[in-house]
Amino acid sequence: MASHASALKAHRQSLKNREHNRQLRSRLRGALKSIRTAIDANDLTAAKAALRQTVSLIDKMATKGIIHRNAAGRYKSRIQGRLAAKSQAA
């Protein structure tokens, strides 16, 4: 265990940041899952509404460095592509 005051503080901060990042990643996974289920259920209006909020969440996480910016672009591209394909088929 760390013994310096600065190391103890850094440890406390890392625990707090890890928990915060874990909660944000969990929110992201849930949001992506809700969009996918809405698209699969042909509920395009709900999917489009959830898409706006999810894209905002993805952008915030990429800006803060919780996820990589390429991963953020990949998530957005895939869900927008699925929604576009489903709306063209309908």
C-alpha cells in the first residue's frame, strides 16, 4: 500500500474515476442495446429519438477520453447504418 500522502490521494482519485468511467460505459452499452432492440422491433420513431441521445453520450465520452475517438465513430456509424437500412426496407 502507498504511504505518501500524494500517493494515497492519487489512489482515492483513481478509484473514484474508475467507478465513474464504469458507470458511463454501462450507460453506453444500455443505450446501444435499446437502439438495437427498437430497430429490430421496427419501432423507428423510438430508435431515432434514442439515437440523438446516444450520439450525444458517445461524443461526450470520446471527448473525455473514456472511449477512443475511432471507437466512438465506429459506434455511431454502425447504429446509423442499421437505422438507415431498416428505414429503407420499411
